[in-house]
Amino acid sequence: MTSLNDAILNAHDQRDQRALVDLYHQAAQSAQNIDEACFFATQAYIFALDTGHAKTAELHRFLCDHNREE
């Protein structure tokens, strides 16, 4: 996950919110447990909402399915 972490940090440095959606989504998919997955998915969802990203509905659905969003 180090290279993914580096990519996330770089995207933050570049203020690339669209990339952050994809990177946090990728981190959620490779998480070790559901709490970690939901944390990363929440980060992705926040940036998705800000950018109108195509993954917004998918992320919302994932968070609802795991009782993290209404």
C-alpha cells in the first residue's frame, strides 16, 4: 500500500480531487477490514461529491450498505 499511499499524498499535494476519488476507492477495495474500507470510501465519497465524479452513487451505495450513510 506504500505506493498507493504515496499516490494519495501526491494527489493531495497537487489538489487533484478527481484522482483522490479513484485512489481512495482503490484503497477501500484493498482494505483489511470493513471499518478501514468504509473510512477510505468516505474519503472517496467526499471528493466525489465535490467533483461530481461518476463513482458518487456507487460510493454512496457502499456506505449505505454498511450503515455509514443514510
